[in-house]
Amino acid sequence: MSEPTQPEQADGELALRFALAARRRELQGMHELAQTSELVAQVGQLIHELQKERGRAALLVEQTTEERRTHWLDQTALTVQAQRSLSERLTSELNGERLLRRRTRWLHAVAHALHAMDGLAALRASLVAGAIQAEHATLVYSSVIGCWLGVVIEALDGPSDPHITRVLVALLNFMQAKELCGQERAVGVAGFARGSFDADRRTQMASLARGQARSFELFLQHASTGLRAGWEALRAGELALQRLRELAATPDAAISPQLAQPWFDVCTARIDALHGLEQALTAELAECCRERVTENECVLSQLSADSERQAADAQAAIATPVVVRQSLVYTLVGRPMDAVVTGDAIGDTMARSVLDLLLEQGARLHEADLRLSEARRARHERRRIEQAKWWLVTHYRLSEHAAQERLQRTAMNNGLTLLEVADRILSSESPAG
């Protein structure tokens, strides 16, 4: 066999340099994601305060008393405080270096959410004047919260680590479920305060409960053992909630308007407990990022040493010709690439070739993209369908149930998906057939 040619040696060195660059970029990404997790925690706090304000507003509209007005105003002040804190953080994101690392879609999402927050001033004025219905107030609050959930989704885009991706998918689905809990609280307050749940409101309550179940199921599929245990402990205390749900779901049930406050209190205690789990999720995300930073720094150090050693070997090869006696491709530690690896082949980076590293990295990136894309797509579909449904409610004075039936009927008659029907309605703003 002839000795390796210089281009072959250069290509091997170049491959290692690219692997090194990939690790450096991954390390930078972990640092960025750790900072983003702190931002997500602040957005989550604002969402939590908005959810509380929405619930207080529903109580105020349905059963106006001075005490409830005071509670709502106090909660509004907490929302404004959370908003100011987040605004300070977002201002720092306009720093030139940070701004360059932000994706355009995330910047648009933040601008949209901030614009939606501006609309709360008019809503609050209407609430003070008693000139707004509970359903419309709930819709406006939910729209604003939906915008901030969109900011979270865009902020957490593109992780390259499968474990971190699982935490992200769990977090996004958990936040979605918590928001549906908040909507159920507001809708339930209106029904209990009025002493009855008509067919449309019963359908809406059932839909919100099913949505929570789906989102919590996805959360449980990806959450850690500790978080799943926390969720099970929380569920053990939901007996009062289930009893009130059953009462609301019973047609022609005799319901006392005095149950509005107990319903609100039960739901609020549950949502506050969920917020605690949400904070634990964001803390776990930050901890995962810190662990991956440490791991990547170790691998990066090893790869840097390999690169220096390979460069030295290449210089030595120029002075002393090397005769290859077998037609084999060896890894960095002399193992034939097609040989069986014993022990922990995944953890032992030095027992694997540069090609092994690159192939694994590609597989991890692909898996991460698939999981996060699935969560984002499901969120996008739910949001578009809800937007189309409420467009029909607003413009044609339909009940939510009737609007949902129109969407489903149009989809079935035209062989379309609900998302396709929703996109057509929102793009043309013309009625569904």
C-alpha cells in the first residue's frame, strides 16, 4: 500500500475541525438556551398573572361587588408589575449582540404580543365602566395570553439535544394545558354565577376539559419522573373540582349562583399549583442546559487536544513516510471503524471515529427537530382553528358550539381538514359554507 496522500490527510484534519466547530456552536447554543429559559420563566409569570386577572374579571362582570372590584384591581396591579419586569428584560434583548442571535419569527412574536398588551387598557376601562360581557372579556384576555405562548414557542426553537427537547415538549404542552385550565375557570365562573349552563357552555366546558387531558398526556409522556410524581400528587386533590364539573355538565341542574366563588377558588388553587410545577419545569430546563454546557466543554477540550495531536502527526508524516499494512479505516484510537464496540460506545467519545460523532449529531438534531416541530404544529393548528371559530362567533353572532359545527361541516363537505378551513376563513375573511 502506498502512503496516504497529502489531500487525504488534510481532509481528515478538516473533518475534525468541523466537528470541533460543531461542538463550539452547540456549546454557544446551550449558553443561549440557558438565558432563554430565564426569559421564558418571566413570560410564564406574566401569563400566570394575566390568567388570574381574567378569572377575577369574569367574577367581576357576573357578580359585581366592591370587594370583587378591589380584588380585580389588585390583580391588575400585579399583572402590570410582571409586565414591567418582562419589558425590562426584553429591552436588554435589543442589545446588538443578543439581537443578532434572535430569529426573525421570535422578534415578530414579541412585537405582536406587546401590541396585544396595549389593547388591555381599553378592556380594563370597559370593565371598570361595566360595559362589557364576560365572554368578550375572556376572549380578549385569552387572545393576549395566546400571543405570549407564541413567544415561548418561538423562543425555545431549535435545541440540538434530545433530552432538552423532551423537557421543552413537556413544558410547552404543560403551559398549553394550564392556559386551558384558566379558560375553564373563566367560562365556569359565568355559568355558576348565572345559575345555569346552557348546551353551548356545557359543550365548551367539555371541550376545555378534553383539551387539558390531551395536553397533560403529552406532558406526562416527556416529563421527568419527579415532575410526573408532582402532577399525580396534584391530581389527588381534584375531587372538589370534579364534583363541580359534573354539576356543570348536568342538563337542567339546580345550580346556586353562590357556587361561583367556590368554583373560582378551587380552580385558582389548582392553577397556582400548576404554576409551581411550571416553574419546576423551567428550572429543570435551565439545569439541563448547565449540565450540557459542562459536558460539551469536556468534549470540546478533548476534541481540541485531538486536533492538535492530529496536526502534529500530519507534520511527522511529512518527515517520516507511513506504510499502511492493512486495508482498514481506523478511528482516532486505532479501532477499526467496522469493529464491534464493547462497553458504553455512546459515552466513550474517544472510542469512536469522527464519522461516528457526526452521524450521531445529525441523528440527534433530526430527532430534536421532529419533536419540537410536532409540538409547534399542534399549537399552530389549535390557534388557527380557535381564531377562525371566534371570527365566526364575532361576525355572525354564532354560539361557540354553532361556529365549531360550521367549521366541521365545511371541512367534511369539501374534503378539507379543519386547519385548511380555518386558513381559508382567516385569509379571505369570508364565511364558511
